[in-house]
Amino acid sequence: MRIATYNVEWFNSLFDDEGRPLIDEQWSGRRDVTRRAQLKAVGVVFKLLDADAVMVIEAPDQNRRRNTKFALEGFAELFGLRARTALIGFANDTQQEIALLYDPDVFSARHDPQGDVGGLIAPRFDSTFQLDLDTDASPEPIVFSKPPLEVELTLRESGKSMRLIGVHVKSKAPHGAQGPRDVIRLAIENRRKQMAQCIWIRQRVDEHLQAADPLIVLGDFNDGPGLDEYEKLFGRSGVEIVMGEEEAIRMFDPHARMILTHKSGARPATSRFYIAKERRYLQALLDYIMVSPDLVAKSPQWRIWHPFDDPECYSAPELREALLTASDHFPVSIDFAP
């Protein structure tokens, strides 16, 4: 069985309001890439990824005029994908939905949000979480701009179920900052909010682990151990919070573990961004697949589909070029026995 997560940069810009693919020479949301070129590249990646289920980050928009499920299922039909049925949870206002694209011959799936609206501990992800972010003894309201997608995924053959939580946690980038001081202020403020979202997710993870639910938390965390200097102010990253600390039952991701245990040396990366001012690319580990201890016991195999770091991706020219054209993130997959 293969489950993957893939952040497709501005996937929404590749569809019209009817959910039909825009196969033309107009620019896509990606720098210097046409809609035709990006759409073809994304299709090639999905086809060769050949996953049973993909958590799609930055999926096409869901609103009164647009339909995520229709757009993704039309995309899957266009490229003949096994994972051809789409599921969305709580829609958001960012034009970047979180959706699951899965093979209906392998799984049945349903959106199954947990928690109470307005609850004090692990409230439902489309509601509000109260947490004191700045130690003034007054809790601040935290909301998700992109509420995580909670899925009950059931294998048709065995009837066994597992839980998936798809996430796209808040970016820490100081967008809109004016001047150096404002950069610092916004960066710290955004990190506080990002960590609060991760604490909220961890509370839900604790509930599932205590219930012995097989669990996978996957997606774009916009964070990782040692990713920036502001982490020193808080002593930990959001990823470490979700994975579990001290006496908590731990989730596991080998790439995060590699960075935590080896502070120097080569670092895995799942994303590649062009820094125009410096005329170079920046790589970062932002996308993760964390699994519960019972799934670790199945000896799963993780893979980052990086066009330069993965030998098989590099040696396959069509796949390598598609990965570079499709998105600024690369897929992460996990293979394990059902």
C-alpha cells in the first residue's frame, strides 16, 4: 500500500470555474511555467507516483462557484489515475484546499471531524482554540486558515480502518513586513501561531493514540527541527510538538528524526524555492508523513521524490523534469503492508 502527500503549488490556477483543466499557454501560478506545462507535469508526477491515496495540499478551490471534488476527479480521469475519487473536509478561503484523492477499489473514505465546537481541549478544527501565546495569562483565540482534513480510511478487502489527518500549517514567513523590526515582530508572531496550531493537532493525535487508532499525520508543516533562528526562542519546532515530547506516545517520521539526531551534515529536503535576490535555490524539509507506533511496526518505507536526491527520480528524465515543473514541493510517500 502506498500513501503520499503532495503540495501542488497553485493547483487551483490550472482549472476554470467549471472545474475543467486549463490546457493553454497562459502563465500558471508558477514562475515562468505555462498552465499546459504545469498541468502535464503534475499529471506525470501523479501517474508515476501511483499511490493508493494522496493527501493533496493546495488542492483546487471550493466555494459557491468552484468544486474541489469535481476538479480533482476530472484531473484524475484526464491522466488515467487509479486514485480517482476525491474527498474534501472543511473548505477555506485561501484558494488552497486540503483534499484526499484515493483509489475507491482499495479504500472507502469519509470526512470524520473529531472534537466539539468551542471545546477547551482539542476542539473541532473548524472552530476556535484558546491558548496563551505570550505568557500574559490571557488566552488568545487560534483558528486554522486551512482546517486539517480528518479522514476515516477503510480497506475494502479487510475492513480495517486507519485515521489520516492532512495538514497545511500556518507559514512563519513575515509577509507584509515593513522594515527589519517588523520582520522580527511578524516572524515571532507567526511562529507562535504556528506552534499553537501544532499543539492543537497534537491534542487530537493524543486522543487517537490513547484509543489505539492506527494514525497517519501528513502534509505541509511549514516547519522542521532547526529550520530557523526563532526556534531557539521557543526551544522546539512545531513538528517536534506533533511528533510527541517527553513521556508522550511518539509519532515517527524518519526524515524529522534524522535532523533531530544529526545536527550537522546532509539534510533531507521536500521543497525547493528560488530566491530571486540571491539568484539561487533554497531547499527545506517542510512535508512529513508521521505514523503511529503500530504502523511503525509494519516496517514502512518512506521516500521523498526529490529530482536530484533520489537516484531513481534523477535517472528518469521525464519524471525529473515533471517534478521540477509541477511544484515547488516534492511528493513524500510511505509504503507498508495493509
